[in-house]
Amino acid sequence: MSEVKVTEVARKLAILRQRFKDKAQSDILQLQRSAGRFRGGDIQGPDLVSVYQSLHRLAGSAGTFGYGKLGAAARALEIELKPLIETPDSGCRVLSQEVVTPAFIERVEALLDLLMRARQGTEPVHCAPERVDEPRLETKRVLIVDPDPDAAETVANGVRLHGFEVAVCGSLSEAVHYDWSGLASVVVKETLLDGHAPELNGCAGLTPMICIGTEDSFERRYQFAARGMDGFIPEPLSIPALVDYIERLSSEWADKGTGRVMIVDDDAELLEHYALVLEQAGLEVCGVSDPTRILRVLSGFRPDLVLMDVQLGKFSGAHLARMLRYDPEWLGLPIVYLSSEENRESQVEALSEGGDDFLTKPVSDGFLINAVKVRCYRARQLDKLVSRDSLTGLLKHGVAKQEILKEHARCQRMGQSSVVAMLDLDHFKRVNDRFGHRTGDVVIKGLSNLLRNRLRKTDVIGRYGGEEFVVVLPNCAADDARAVLQSVCDQLAQIVFKGDGGEFSVTLSIGMAPLHAFASSEDAIEAADQALYQRKQAGRNGVTVAGNDHPPERCADG
Ligand SMILES: Nc1nc2c(ncn2[C@@H]2O[C@H](COP(=O)(O)OP(=O)(O)OP(=O)(O)O)[C@@H](O)[C@H]2O)c(=O)[nH]1
């Protein structure tokens, strides 16, 4: 996040803090009026309830805005008052004499002092956003650090064929001056890690670092881990295996820093505060203050996680959580209550209705960021397990078809053009027969990685069957799609794979069709499949567009 943006966030947080202070002051004045009545022996049930609610609000929010002592004092009073609120009228009258003592009333009156003292700066206030510099990854650029320029260039060329931009450095001191932001990985030759490697101090956590080396032993691996390496890959180096490693690490890292969070809280200042803090840490946030809008917002925003207050005016967060689970689509959605409820029994009760966890208010900004990121990360990993193919990480057949259906509907609605394409590796059976199934798997992963890197983030890429893939290029004219898909064929053909029986390369056949031009997504897929069949008939290795009158040019059969 830029300095300007950090200052802007700090400015907004300061405004929120002032709003909280004004509101808290009027709440506390109200509390003092009630305390005055209590002193005169006028202790009424409704008055007690409203005092309890004000204390509860202060206890939950004051800490977040930097008034820790005020929050703690309100919390202590709230806890003492709670049994009174839960006791029937007759018992309440007896109990109130024991609880609402002169000392209790004095403590209520002293709340204003705690608010004012903080204003005069006698209470340290930690309200500025805690800066959390997260690595923001684009999985496109790789830095190779190897003192041997020829070896470095060979690796770089291999990795480039998989769709990455690659830069090369000869030493760590040169590497640390390179811009690491947005790197998918830094690949380091093992010899550079012998000795102290002080250049790497402070680099851990910036971007995934992978070591390549000849000696694969416990001692060596441990040494690399101590130097901050996130991965190790032994030589002789297989470029597809290295690319696969880079893909895996960079996708894990990218997931760690991101997430979509929906916050449901009827306290406007708190809601805005949480949203600013989380957005500043790189999360996408959608705030909902009116619980009746939850379902509508959920469908549009599709969060990884919901943070929900337990009491939202007349609505109970626990009931809302139960209601969300009516829809199978939201059965797996993690719901975390953000509440000042500390009582374990009440927490368990709320959890049993459909929530997954509790974060007790007030939470520090840093704790909130980490707690949310960890939960978003887990939710995304789980979602991947369900919707993604385990070998390639691409969308599974059914999920891909759903996405194509959605894109078809979008095209119809917006009048835009998109392209659907079916891709099939050529003579793949021969690869398996000659080099074995495991080598065949490396080829399938190689093509998946190439597709991920060559296509846009918004494109749909699915594994349709064994060695068959489907892609959708939204908002793309047929000529542009054809050029991109042809370049995928060309790049794949240049990649050299290694198997037990020697080196080899593979080719790819593609059939494509304009998604928007068909009445249904099924029809468009069928047309792309027919075009793929034509390409296979006409010699494979290339792209055929559905509906082209003349048969495709015949290519040399791979
Ligand atoms: N290694 C590996 N092979 C697979 C996987 N899924 C399917 N296959 C293999 O892919 C091959 C597909 O062979 P065919 O359908 O005959 O097609 P082909 O040999 O690619 O020939 P053309 O498509 O006509 O060019 C079969 O040998 C399958 O076993 C997989 O996950 N891993």
C-alpha cells in the first residue's frame, strides 16, 4: 500500500475515532443521568436494561478506537449488571440493592473521566492502522540467481516457455536490489547459500524462494530452510517440475494475503473501522449494517468469510447464521461472530445455531487482520479441494461447465462476445506408453501451468477429461482468441520434457467457437468439440474455428 493511501486510511480512522468519541460521550452522559436516579433509590427495570445495553456497546467498541481502559471498565460493570437483567422482576429488586451500590454508581460516573482523560492524551491511544506489508503476487515474473550465466540462461529459457517473464542475476547482492514485489518466485542456486548469505536477512516472507542444488540430504535441506528458502528442488533440473513448484508456492502465497470478507454489524463506526483496517491489509470487504440485506449481498459478493455481530438491533446474529444455512450454497461458508460476549456458554449456544467461531471484541487491528486472513486462506483451500482438479489445480469438469453457463448468460445479457475452446493433447497415449504415466502427468501439469500463465486471470480454465481441457475467454474477439490459443500451441511444442526414455515434446489441438453466437452453452461446447475433431482429422497441432467453411491447413503430424 502506498504512503499516500496509508495516510488516507489513518485520516479516515481518526474521523471514525472522533465520531465514536462524540457518541460515547452522549451515551455516558445518559448513563450518568441513570446513575443519578439510582442514587435517589429509583432503580427501575427498563432503566437497568438501557444502562446494561450502553455498557455492552462501550465494552465492545471502546478498545477498538483506542479507549482500552474505558472498554475494560464498561465490561466489568456490564458483567456485574448482567445477572440483574436476567432475573425476573421480584428477584431483580432484591438483587439490585446488592449490585447497584454507591461504589457501582461512582464507577459508572467515572466512565466520562476515562473518555476525557484519553482525549487529553493521558491514556495511550493505539488507533493508527497497524501496517502489514503483504506480498502481492502476480504469478508471472521469476528471478533466477545463479553465478553461472550459461546455466542461469538455460533455466530462464526453459521457464520462459511456460509463460513466465524471467530475469537473471549472478549474485544475491545483485538480486536484493531487484524489485521483488509481484514476483512469483526467486530461484537461488545452492552455492550462493553456503556461508552466511546476510543479503537474505529480511527477505523471508517477501516472496517464495526456491533453492536448486545437487545434494539432496537432510543436512542440506535443513541448511536451506535456515536460510529462509521455501522450497528445494534437486538437480538434474526438470523445468516442468520447477515450474510446477513455482506455481504451487506462488498460488499458496497469493491466497495467504487475500480474501473476501463480509462484515455484518449495526454499529456504523465499528463496521467502517473494521472495513478500513481489513481493506488496508489487502482484503476485499463488503459491509452490511442492515441484516435484512444479507442474502442479497451474499449472492453478489460471494465472500470467503462472514464476520457477524451477535446482536444486531432486534436481530440475533445466531438466528441469522442458522437462516443462512437454509441455503445449501452457504452451508460451508465460515461465519465468525465478532462479539463482546465472553461467556463460554452463550458462545457455545450461538455456535450451535450455525456459526463457526468467536472473536471477542475488542480485537486489535493486527489480530483481526491475521485471524481473518488465516480463516480466508483455509476457506479458499477447502473450496479448491472441492472445486479443483487435484493434479492440475484447474476447475473440475462440472464446475467449469457451470462457469461456461454463467458466461454464456452474461454474454446474452451484456451483448458481449466470448470464446469457448476445447483443447486436447495430441497422441498422448504414445507419451504414456513410451515414458510412463507419471511423465504423462508432468505433461498435463505443464500444459495447465502454461494455460494459467498465458491466459488472463478472468478466463475460465478447466480440466474437462483426462488430457482434454476447456477454456473460456470472456470479452474476446474470435481473431484475438485464435491468436492467443495458437501461441499456446506454439509454446507447448517448444517445451522439452524429460522421461526415462529420453527427451520429447508434445503438440496440442484446439477447437474454438464463439460462445455468444449459440443458443446455449452446451451448443457452443459441442461446436468447439466438433472443431477440435476437425483439427485432429486435419493433422492436429493448431487451432480450428467452428463454422469455418474451408478445412484447416494440414500440419505435420506430431
Ligand atoms: N498420464 C496421464 N494420462 C492420462 C490421464 N488421463 C487420461 N490419460 C491418457 O490419455 C490418453 C488419451 O489417449 P487417446 O484418447 O487415445 O488420445 P491420444 O493418444 O491423445 O490421441 P489423439 O487425441 O487422437 O491425438 C490415454 O492413454 C489415457 O490413459 C492422466 O491423468 N494422466
